[in-house]
Amino acid sequence: MAVGTARLRAYRDDGPVCAVLAALARDRVPPLPGAVLALTASLVLLALGPGARQPVALFAPPLLLLLTGAAAGHGHTGRLDWLVPPIIRAIEYGYLAVLGFAQGVPAPLVFLLLGVLAFHHYDTVYRTRQGLWPADWLFPAGLGWEGRMLLVAFFGLSGLLPFAYAALAAYLGVLFACESVVSRRDSGAAAA
């Protein structure tokens, strides 16, 4: 696999659900059309009222997963396929922010979760540009973008959204920070 393709796949931050869908699709689904449709669908669903008692936006993750998950295994070799990871980031961050604020999750929890995710994505980009790759187990352990959104949607339906934000921020913060420190320590020891 080419380095550019491997980077784009790492930047997507796909989890185990996307891996299953990608295996079923066998690299036949191009990534950009689904990502653009997913962005459009998420904007429409979030505009339809994330603040309602049972907001329709809670059902966005399964739809978004169907539109973008099957393309996770694609080579991302198209001219504009580099746009797919930023589109996925915009969808994930936007969904978590809009849903959290609309459903009354305390602002510090929303910002904390978004900060943890931003750290992880920045760390992934920075490391891959230096030729250091996150551990293979990190993306499934981090649930992938789809797992995080599905988990938040589930807890949103059950009325425990603040708990979900706090638990995800704590779990992912420890996971991403520890993996980053250990990985950099090990790469520094190997270089010495």
C-alpha cells in the first residue's frame, strides 16, 4: 500500500464497524461521493432539530456509516479523495458539538471530548508525516469515528448523553495520550 493511501486511511480514523463494511464492499465503493452525501445528510438531520425530545439527529450515525463506511477499504487514489478525512472530521466534530449543546450536555464536557479527539487526530497526522505510525490496535480501541458517534447516539436515546461525553472523554483521553507517549518513547529508544 502506498504511503499516501496509508496516511489517508489513518486520517479517516475508521473503527471496527467500518472495517466490516469495507470487507463486505471489497474496495468497490469510491470514498468521495459517499462522504459528500454523508456531509449533506448530516447537515440536513442536524438542521431538523437536534434539540427535540427524541431528535432525528440521533439517527444520523447509522445513515452516515452506510454512506461512508463501505469505502473505508478503498485505496483513496482519486484526485479528490484527500478530501474524505476532513469531511469525516467535520461530520464527527459537528455532530458531537451540535448534539451535545442541543441536548444540554455541559459545555466543558463537549469541549473536552472535542479536544481529546482533536489531539488524537493531530497526533496521527504529525506522526505519520514523520514516518511513525500509530499502533494497529489504536483505531479499533478508539472505536473509530463511527463507533464514537453510534455510542453517543445510543446514550442520547437513553437520556444519558452527559455521561457518554464524560466517559468517552476520559477513556479516549487516557487511551490516546498513553499510546502516544509509549509510541514516541519506543521510537526514540529505537533511534538511539
